[in-house]
Amino acid sequence: MDGGKNWLSCKEVASILGYTQRHIINIIKKGKLSARRDETGQYFIDKSEFYRVYPESSKIELTGSSSKSIEESIKKFLEEKIRHLEELLGEKNKLNEFLTEQIQNFNQEKSKMLEAINSHARLLEYKESAISNKTRETPKKKWSLFKRK
């Protein structure tokens, strides 16, 4: 897992909220906070999920650091937020490119299908005209001469 950029460990979340790691794991197990496990079995929480569930955590994070000045904390928080938003923007741009390609592929497929439908329609019109020409050319039946009057 990418523990440094998009994800927070249970330890980081616990220090931000002022809880123990065990309490954070219990919150995850209860389903109040979604998280993923890495290969070692540790939980990692997506930052956007964390800020969605605990929007007040940004204020707690800023006031919780007594050794740093408030300005440095604000700057660090904003830089982290900007980095996170840039990553989200990059993901959305990739998704947008993928969807644009899908639309182009579907449009190409649609035009091929319309061509096939048009060619089938022309073929049916040709067959119908050939059948109607044959029925016009057929002579009258000989038996019609022997009709009673």
C-alpha cells in the first residue's frame, strides 16, 4: 500500500484523532470507517474516506501539534490537501480519457452497424423488386380460358 500519499495508517489516524490504534481497528471492523489491508495485514485508510468520516480532523490535526507553529501546521496541511487533490485530479483525467476512448469505439461500432443495416435494407429492396417483377411476367393460367360463363 502507498502509506505515504493517499493512505493513512491506523497509527497516523489514532494520533490525529487522539485514540488508540486498537480503537481505530474496532471502528474499521464495525464498518464506520472503510479501510484496506496490505500484505502484512495492516489497515490503511484512504485519506478522502478519513476526511469524509472525520471532517473536523483537519482542525484537530492543526491544533494537536504543540511543537510546531500554527502557520507551519496550516502550510503542511494545505500542501498535503493540494497533493491529495492533484492525485484525485490525475485519476479523474485518466478516467475521462478512458471514457472518451470508449465513446469513440462505440461510435465506430455504431456506424459499422448502421452500414450493415443499410446494406441489408438495400438487399431486401432488391429482392422485393425482383419478386414483384417475376409476378408481373408470369403468364395467365391456361385454365382461365375454360371458364364458364
